[in-house]
Amino acid sequence: MKDITLYSVTGCRPCTQVKNYLKDKNIQYVHVEMPKRNDPNHAKINAELKEISGQTRVPVIVISGEVITGFNYKRMRKLLFDS
């Protein structure tokens, strides 16, 4: 099984597309919800995103160490299903 982490925020359409895709394929993943700006954890998660992807936009999907930004269906499918 591949290690998958999804960074997202509520109300983000591409984030919802990624969640729905993973759910439809019965793929388990770790979900990291980006906290609101006034949340004490916001800066920590924001810094983590920047380190992982070089940006702070979501969604960010990490599949076995490979980083995908945005809902890139072709790349997700390749990383998930190609050996």
C-alpha cells in the first residue's frame, strides 16, 4: 500500500475533487485540513506545505514521497496504479 497524504481546506473545489476521487477508488489516505488563519496551527501547517511543495496553495497530495499540486488526475492515477 502506498503512503498518501492530502493537504486541503474546506470549500476548495479541487480539494473536494481529490477527496472524491480517492473515496471512489477506495484509497485510504491521511487528511491534513488546513486550519483557519487565526488557528495557532496555521503557521505550522503552512510552513510544512511550503517545505513539501514550495507553495502554500492546496490541494497538495503526497503519494509515496512524490508531490502533486492541484487535482492532476493523470499524475495521481500514474502514481497510484502504475508500479
